[in-house]
Amino acid sequence: MNIDKIMAGVEQRHMKESLPEFRVGDTVDVHVRIKEGERERVQVFTGTVIGKKHGGIRQTFTVRRIVAGEGVERVFPFHSPFVEKVEVKRQGKVRRAKLYYLRDRVGKATKVKERRDQSTKPAGRPRKRRGPAKAAAAATTKAATPTTA
């Protein structure tokens, strides 16, 4: 028997069918199941996704938030049975795969710009475009008019 095939089968059984759709920079609510003695409850961890790692059953994401002036980060496995669901609250507009620079920032500087959906963007007034002939004519007209002081 091939060990790799056995491991792949075990991993496939424990993987979740539907993964939540979110990106790095998004603000999310992670609903985590917590055991306290014999009781179980769901606690919500709200924060900004600052990174995603790995793939397959080992896939994880890191969420950061500020609590009482102190930064708190938690790493959640995508396929963990303790992560019940992930809700996206805001979509962030970022140009990095990892937002580790947020660790050094304080206050409003930790905010991430919100990403707007391109389909709902209002169509503005079209810009006037000048061709080469019109641009040259406009330049000579301005130069030909005398200015009085």
C-alpha cells in the first residue's frame, strides 16, 4: 500500500466541502467553538486577515485585531472543526499578500481602505480627449492672445 494514497484519502475525508470566500485585507468575523469543561459555546473573533498560508488540509489564515491597545493575532486552520463559519464584514483594498506591516502601526494607521465592487461603480461624465491636432491648436491660441498687465 502506498502511504501517500492513504494520507490523501484521510485528508480528503476531513476537509470541508465549502470554503469561505475572503482575501487578505478583509475584515472578518470568525465563529469559533470553545469548550469550557463540559459546556460548548461559540465565540466571535473579529479582525483583519493579514495572511494566508499553505494549501490543502494544512491551509491557515491569520486574523489580527486590537484589544485594549494591544495587538492580538490568531491563526485559524481552514478545515478545523472548531471554526464554524467565517463572515466577511468589509472587503479590504491591499496590494500585498501578507500585511505584517500592520504590526508596527498604531491607531488609525491600522485601517485598511475598503474595496469597492467595480460593477456598482457609478459611471461618471466622460473625459474630454484632445487629439494631437486639437492640442496643438489650443496651445497656439493661448500663446497668440496677448496678456495685459
